[in-house]
Amino acid sequence: MAAKFLCLFFVVTFSWGFVGFSAAIGNTSVFKHVSEMGNFSDDMLNLDTLRKILVREEDTIIFSLIERAKYPINSPLYDKRPGLSGSLFEFFVKESEAVQAKAGRYSSAEENAFFPDNLPPPLLPLRDNEQVLHPRGASININEQISNMYHKQLLPLITSNGDDRNYAITAGRDLDCLQALSRRIHLGKFVAEIKFRESPENYTRAIRAQVERSPVMIPFLRCCRTKML
């Protein structure tokens, strides 16, 4: 029953998150240079391959949530601590991401840090990865919204009340869940890029019409119009 509940809840929660994310990326893929089309990675811009990756990511999310549900909510982990800039959990995530950045994790386009500012550079030289996404699309990071949804909506539903003081393992399980959710949702950038490259003229007209209806986007549209034509 618990596993079925988690699966059902994830479908609902992810659908909400992905709708918001799709709206966010809608105004960016159109600015991809037409001259660059066709010059991309077969792996990340192959829809069949991407579907398989998405399915595996969904399995990872479900199992990660099940593992986190084994522990109570452990609220002190998320309280602001003296001597830290935030909570113990935020400190755990920042330090974990710093170590992973040194190993090159965030050099991959599909990875997005929850605290991207001032990440250390990789310690070893990495292979040259082709720029798959337009820079404006690649810069999208909605991890703040994902984290808020996870802590305020999802976590209270899958955990019991209480504090068993297993803070280290709890933080590790939380980070597993958050990183899996982040990967799955941000892969939507690649889906959007594939769809745009398959039919650039249709998507350009549709996105331009949407953008031009927004007064806030008019100056930005004028600045980028030459890239759309």
C-alpha cells in the first residue's frame, strides 16, 4: 500500500511541477540559433533514448521516496542552526554539492545544483561535452521550487511525526530524493529542445505569439528577435 501511495502521489506532484517547468522553458527554446540545428548530441537529443532515461529516473524517484519514508520527519534537521547560514540540511547539501562539483558532476548539462553559486571547479580534466541546449535554456534551474514543494508538500505526506535523531542518514535520503526529482524534471529542457528542432517554424510562431502578448517580455523579444529569424 505504501509503495502504491507513493507512486500515485508522485504522478500527481510531478504533473504539477512539470506543467510549471514547461511554461518556464516555453519562452527559451525559440531563441536557439537555426544555424546550430543538426549540430547536437545524439544521446541527449534522441527522443527514444530520452524516453528510456525518463523511465529509469521515475523508478529512481519512487525508490528514493520509499527509502526516505522509513524515517520520521526529523524536523530539527531543517531548523536554522546557530553558527550556520541556514539549517543543518542546507549545510549538508552545500557541502555535498561542493564535493560532487570537484568530481565534475555539474559539468553535465542534465545536472543542476541546489546551491549553484560559488561551486568549486572540477579537480580533474573532463571530456569536452558538446553544447546541446541553447544557453538560455541551459541556464534554467527551478531547484528552489522543487525543494519548496518537497519540504512543504511531499515530505509531510510520506513521513511520520517524530525525531529519531538519525540526521545524517535522513539528510542523505532527502538529497537522493531531491537530486532524482531535479534530474527528472530538468530533462524536460531536452524534450523541449527536441520538439523545437523537429518543427522550428511552428514553435517559433507559437512561442512568439505567446511572448508578444506579455508586456514584460517585449524588450527581451526585441533584443533576441534576430536570433529567431
